[in-house]
Amino acid sequence: MMTATANQYNPDYAVPPGWALAERLEAHGISQAEFARRCGRSPELISQIIAGDAPIEPSAAIQFEQALGVDARIWMGMESAYRLHLARE
């Protein structure tokens, strides 16, 4: 039996999921402070997530989903891929 691993995409870099968050906020015209307020999170935490210094926790991913309409599984997938990449470095 053949495995599908031969055609997997494995980039040699990863971007923090916070970069996608920052782009989404800009596209919606929402400041980090306003987004933090909508999610019930501190502006400092949102800033740390955007910088890649703090992870997106599952509860935050659900709040991001509610505030921006991006499925929580997408946020968690990006977070998982980023942290796995960092661990492998």
C-alpha cells in the first residue's frame, strides 16, 4: 500500500496566525483595541497574538470566530501549524 506522504506540502517557514488576524482586522477596519473589547480580551494579549508571542487558545479562537466570521478550526489549525514549526526549528 502506498502512502500519501510523498506529495505533502511542507514549507520551510511558518507565519504567526496573528498575521492573518492583523490582515483581517485591517480589512474590516477594526482596531486591535476594538477587537480586544469585542472579544473580552486585553489589548496587550491581542498585540502579543499578532506578534506571535502568545498562542491563540481554543476559547479565543471561538471568540475570533464570532467577531470575524472565520471558523475557530481555521484559527486553531494555523496556530497548531505555527507552533509545530517552531518546535521543529
